[in-house]
Amino acid sequence: GEDVEQSLFLSVREGDSSVINCTYTDSSSTYLYWYKQEPGAGLQLLTYIFSNMDMKQDQRLTVLLNKKDKHLSLRIADTQTGDSAIYFCAESMGGGSYIPTFGRGTSLIVHP
Amino acid sequence: EADIYQTPRYLVIGTGKKITLECSQTMGHDKMYWYQQDPGMELHLIHYSYGVNSTEKGDLSSESTVSRIRTEHFPLTLESARPSHTSQYLCASGSALSGAARYTQYFGPGTRLTVL
């Protein structure tokens, strides 16, 4: 079955880069997503990557996909205190499946 | 990006009450979903709909029910609230467009429910 794994916590200093990692088990994944959830709020879509891509960059965010190892990462450059949140990785099979599988979320703590 | 709304944002209610959590989206999305988010932040799918008059149960067994009479509206009802229903409830929607948009979910702000 599908499974998405993330580490639970990451602590970084303000101004440093953050790297949040995610592994998934299903090689049929078509789209892989990163969502951000701030306290008391819903999930906000940050970015996604199609399975035939290796990298996608959007301002301070860089997504790297290693299909061979089924490993996805989100790098946040120049991390700010406003980046403190829970980050969810998710995968979608595509085709007729419209229900993604979410990881349990990584809590990013940015300290001065 | 979807405009998706949930009301109320916070609700404190006594055991045995009937409650309805509202979810509406203005983007004409055909797919809508309800998730329950536990204190550990894990998301559990409880109901989903791929169109009007079509609803399905998700992975998590739930005592709630849903309806989809209009495309834009997907309310969740608990006939008799219990303390075990205390949780964060997130509504999401998804587009019928092609490509990545077809598989992407957009979330509302959530309803924090507390049952005493």
C-alpha cells in the first residue's frame, strides 16, 4: 500500500537553510506536493512536482525528487520565523485516483 | 487557487447535540473532501464527493454524514456529538481541470470542534 514518511521535527536558526525530507513507497506516484500549515489554519499548497521532473524552484523554495530512492525534499533558503509551521508531503497516483496520501507532517521551528 | 470557506471556525458544544459544519467553495470544483486532523496532526479522510449527489466514506470510520446537493456546498453533520468527536475538521476541494490541477487539493481554514 501507499505510505509517506516524514521526520516529525526540524529546528533551524533564522537565516539558515531548512531541508525537510519525505520518502514514499509507491513508484506509481504522479504528483508530489508540499503543503504548509500554520497554527489554527488549514493546509496551504506550497508547490508540487511532476514525477518526470528532478527539481523545481520557486523563489526561496526548491523541491528535489529522487525517483530511484523515492525521496522528496523541500529546501527553504534563508529561513525566517514566519516559516515556522508544519509541512506536509503528499503523493497522488494520478489516473482515476483523486485522493492523495499525506505524510504526518514535519514541524519546522525557526529560532533567532 | 480555490476560495474555500468553513463555518464556524470554532465550536464548543455539549454532548448529544446535533451539529453541522459548513463548507463552501466558489471555484466550481467538482471534488470535495472532509478530513479529521488528530492532535498529532495526521490527516484522516472521512468523506469525499466527486460531484452532486455523489458521496463516499473515507478511510476513517466516522459517525458523521455528508450531503452534496449543490456543487459549491458540502456540509458535514454529526447527529449526536460526543467528546470523542473533538478535533480539527478540514474541508478541501479539487478541480476537474486537466494536469496537476486535477489531483491537487485546496483546503479551507478548518473548524475546531470541542464537545464537552
